[in-house]
Amino acid sequence: MAKTKKQPSAAELNLEQGIHLVESHLLFSKLGGRISLSDKNRFAKGGAALVSGEGSIYLNKELLLSPSQWAYSIAHCRLHLAFGHFDANHMPGYEVAQTDGSTYWKPVYRASLWNMACDIFITKFLADMKFGQPLPYVSLDAFPGSITDERKIYTYLLETNQAEFPQNYGTAGSGMCDMLRLENPIRYQEKLGRRNLFAEKFAWALANSASHAVSIASGRSALSRTAMTKSEQATAWFIGHYPLLGGLAAGFRIIEDADICIREEIQVAAVDVTAGELYINPAATLNFEELKFVMAHEFLHAGLMHHERCQGRNPYFWNIACDYVINGWLHDMGVGQMPQIGVLYDETLAGRSAESIYDQIITDIKTFKKDNTLRGYGKGDIFTKKKMPSVFSDASSAVSLDEFYKSALAQGLEYHQARGRGYVPAGLIEEIRALAMPPIPWDVKLANWFDSYFPAVEKTRSYSRPSRRQASTPDIPRPSYIETAFSENARTFGVIVDTSGSMSTKDIGLALGAIASYSASRSVPFARVVFCDAAAYDAGYLAPEDIAGRVEVRGRGGTKLQPGVDLLEQAKDFPKGGPILLITDGEIEPSLSIHRDHAYLLPRGCHLPFRTKSEVFYFSEN
């Protein structure tokens, strides 16, 4: 009688399916690590997997887990090898020692603590990838520290009390390390010809999976055997080798269509920020290094929100100003090679912001009007022709394109610097970090300007006039609070208002209303107001409430502000230390001579026809 074949148990079936999930995954299937099945005696209670530095992964075949939990456990162990967690050069607690002329690695660290730090890092990695199902006892909710680097996690655990984090983050079960024989780390040294093949496999697998993702995002079949274009190769290079821009590169669709480029008049390249599309003209015949430079240029346009920061400025000249800044950064970072056409670069503009370069362009339009962008002469390479609110089709997980670009660039910078992947100019770092901070409203900036000249008046206690609460306690003297006495001349300022035809009544009212409210809040009793168009009209000293509601704009001719400045500076009844605030749209004479402290208040999108070291505030209705 034939023997009945033993049917596999539920635990064995789940384990087999879990292994299949890992081996069919684009990334984890390519990592090193040999799987071996063991009985439960090798593990602590609830333990699923162990890994050794030589690459053996031991699985508890008697443990009942779901296939997804087995896939998670196997991937966890393989990542220990891929991240070099057994590498003595990577560990924080090993130092080189010498005895009798021989050199060796001396352990000076806590192995269990290093294992925990590595487990926490991998747990975060798998959570970000949304791969598998964590074991029941694994959760990052209880860990309060930063999870950006294993060494930093180890230092945090070392400097705090380990007992505060009793939870196990590994796969070996309660009270046991899932990394075996940590006391004998692997010593990978290139000079001895021994390489970390696990890390090399991981790097190759990561680049391969990134290329696959790019192919899917660009509409190519996952099974397509067509060779990648140079633009797709450049995109894969950014994703795999340049983390600063890798996240942005992954979010763009590359379009290399000569007909579209002819229709849109794109000479070399352009970017449609709102649609997430980057156009490359195949007729430009760029080599690979030039292509990397051009694509990085367009990625930075999107990531730094240049389409949003135009804010009423001339779009073409703003595009030119941004080009000068970006190309200077890319030159300093050594990303690719500048192509021969369409690249604006000037060493004398190094370290300048796009806003300051734009102001210079406006004062010398004839010179800069000859410049051409990567799109061509007279056209900006920043598109905003389509409106797509999300980079995801699923509305439940929708995120705005603006937030996607900000997040991709900010996270790219953090990873780029943490891994030491190359130089990043200070100006670019400042702009990326500024994206994460909400902009300061113009009225808050104006309030700060007022505070610098007119600090809040302090109140002091005085018994010369009893408090209004005195009647409630006749036997207890109560002082009243009075404002500190001050000279009215010491708390006043001049306002010069451009009342020419180019200034709208709405703009003038908005600016004057803000000035009036801050004057009242800072106990400024009067302001000396002068209206200017073709001539200067002295309105004299006005109280804040008069500035806000009862000012009559008299002139509507051309604009000359210098007569108003001269009137205030020469007035005997205007204090020598009084600052001057000029409200204008910038359509004034090409230069002003002002000897007092002063600032300018302009409608958003306007500019001065000259450069100034004084404060310039741009106001808007919103």
C-alpha cells in the first residue's frame, strides 16, 4: 500500500507563500542572503528570523505567520546585509588597535544596542516602502528619536536609558538579537580585495527598481525591451545617484517629441510645472552630460516654485533671473555640463537671489532682453498652461503638486547631506529650507519695521491718580497704570504717497490703512503726509484715524517723488530722526536722493527703477 504524502501545515504554506512574495519583488529578490529553515529551538518566543554576517538567514518553520509577515521578516534580514550592518567600518563602536605590531578591530560598543538601532532604521525603511506586514510586537510609535541614520539612533539610545525602549524592533523575538555573532564583524577592506557584495547588490537592485519605476511612470511597458533613451537614462541617474533631485526626477514625465517641441517653440528644453511634464527637444542633440545639466535646471525651476514666486513680475525677465541663479548653482555643484545654447551664466551674479537679479534686469532691460532661455529667444522655459491639482489619481491620497515638489526637494537635501553625496551651495540650501516655512505676510514685515523705530509704550504704576478699583477696597491703596510720557516729535514719521495715474485708489487706501493701524497700535500720534505726482502737496501732520479715512488724494499727474523728499528733509518742524516711508508703484524718476532712514511700500509685482539698500515691502490685497 502506497504511503500517503504528508500534507504541508498551514505554517509551512504561509512560509512558502512569504518566500514567494520576496522572490517576486523587484528590489528584495535581488538582494543577497541564503534562506535556511530551522526549528523553534533556535529562536526566542515569537521569533521569526535570524541573520548572520556571512549571509545566512534562518527562519522558524514552526511559527505560524501570515505570508505578508514572512515576507517582511525575510526582507528585514536581507536589509541588515544590504545596509552593511555587519561591517566593522560602518559600526559606531569599533576602533583600530595594535598589539605586538599587529592591527585589529577592538569592540568598544554595545552589540544589542547597535542591533536595536539597525532594527529601528530598517523598520522605518520598510514602512516607507509599504512592504509586508510587521510582526505583532514591531512598532515605531514608542520611539521618539530621529530615524535618519543608524549611528544617530545608536547614539540616541546610548545617551538615554535603554530601559525606556523595551520594545523589540527586530525579528528574533523577545529579548534576542536578530543579528548573529555581532562580536565578530566583517572587515571589508578594499586594499585586501574583500568587497561588501551585499551592499553592491543592493545598489544595483535599487537603481534597477528605480529605472523600472521611471519606465512605468513614463508610460512604457514594464516588459518592454526597448533601450532607454538618453533622457530616461539621465532620469535614472538622478534617482540612483543624486538624491537632491532624485525625488523630483521620479515625479516628472519626460516628453521627447519633436512635433510638440516645434508647436510649443521649444529650442532645447522646457518644463510644464503644473502638469509634471519635462520637454526635451531631440533635435538639440545634447550629449549625456549636457542632458543632465538641462534636466537638473528644469527640476530646480519646479522644486523652487519659480512659477509661484513670479507674483506679478514680468514672467520672461523673472525666468531669466531664475536661470542665472540656477545655472550658477549647477556650475558650482558640477552637475553635468553646460550646453552651448540657451544657458545664462555670469560669475559676477554669484550669490545673488533671483529677486535682486530681477531688479537689476528691470533697470537695464535693453541688455538683458537679448538673453534667451533653454526654450529660446523671448520665451521662458517655465510652463503653467495646465492645471492638475494632484500627482496621484486616487483622490483619497491626493497631494498638491506644490507640496510634492517642496517635499521631494526638502527630503532630497536631507538625504544628500546625510550621505555626503556632494557639495550644495549655501544659497540653494537656504532656498530649499525656506520652502518649508510659510512666508511672512507683508503687513507683519511692515509691523516689524515700525517696531524698530517706535517700540511699544510701556505703562507704569502711579499713585497720583487712584485706580478705578479703589472704591472696592477703601483701606488698600491701589495705583493706576499710566503710559510713559514721551515727546510727540520723537514718535512721528513721514509718509510720501505717489498719487500718479498709475497708482490705483484701492492700492493707496490699502497701504494707508495699514500704516494707520500700526501707527495707532504703537502710540504714534501724528504722521507728516506728503502727496506727490507732478508736484508735492504737503498735507501736514495727520492723526492715524485721519490717515485711514479722511485723506483726499489731490493730484493725478506724472510722478516725481524727489520734491516730496526735499520738502520733508528741509521742513523745520519735522524731527531730524524721523524715518520716511514712501508708497509708490515704482514708476518714478530713475534715482532718489534721501539722507534719512527710509523704506518703500510697493504693490506686489511692481519694482523700483533703481537698486536700494533700504527695506522694500510688497503689499497685496490678500
